[in-house]
Amino acid sequence: MNTEETFGNRIKRLREKMGINKAELSRLAGMTRTAMGQYEDRDTAAKCTIQHLRSIADALSVSMEYLVNGQERSATIDEAVLTRALGFVDQLLPTGTPERKAKLIKFVYGLEAQGVEPTLAIVRGFYQAL
């Protein structure tokens, strides 16, 4: 991983590796070319919506985590972080399908593991996008 690589540079590098232009990536991700161009110009994913982040990651065949920070999560599970994620999801979603709960737990765990506070707004946005 290049530690100097920004969010936008990572999108551009992955897009070019696929041999496609911004217009084609925009079509694959289901967004406008203007929006894609703005994402390629950004240093971070801070203002990227969860829906756009997921769409770009899917179009580039990478995880959202890799797209955001250039790293894949390690396979080691931090039990304390997992416990906090489970508690957060249980408060937000006391009932629901196991599949949706699992996706939400994975998302919250990823935020927690990166030291990002999972706010209700962020988690609701992700859940609604499921």
C-alpha cells in the first residue's frame, strides 16, 4: 500500500488498472460522471455517501474498507470491539433478519476497529442502503 495515496488517487488507479474511463466507471457505479470526478479529486472519503462508496467499491471489485483506507481488515477479531458492535446493533435493530443484522454488525465492527465512532445517522444510512 502507498501511504501517500489519497482516496481519489486510489479510485483513479483502480479505474485505470481496469482500463476504463471515468464515464464508464460512473455508469458501472450508477452515478454521474461529475460525481465520480469529484470523488477522484478528493483526499478522503469523508463526504462520500455510503451508497456511492458501496457502488464505487463494487464497480472496482474491492471492499469499501480498501477503497477508504487502502487496507483490508485483518482476520483477527477484537472481542471488545465486536461486543460493542453487537450492543450497538441490538439497540438499533432489536428484530430483523439475521442476514441484515450480520451485515450491520460487520459494518459497525469495521467502523469501531478503525476508531470511528458509529453514529446513529451513519449506521441508519448504511442499514437503509441494504
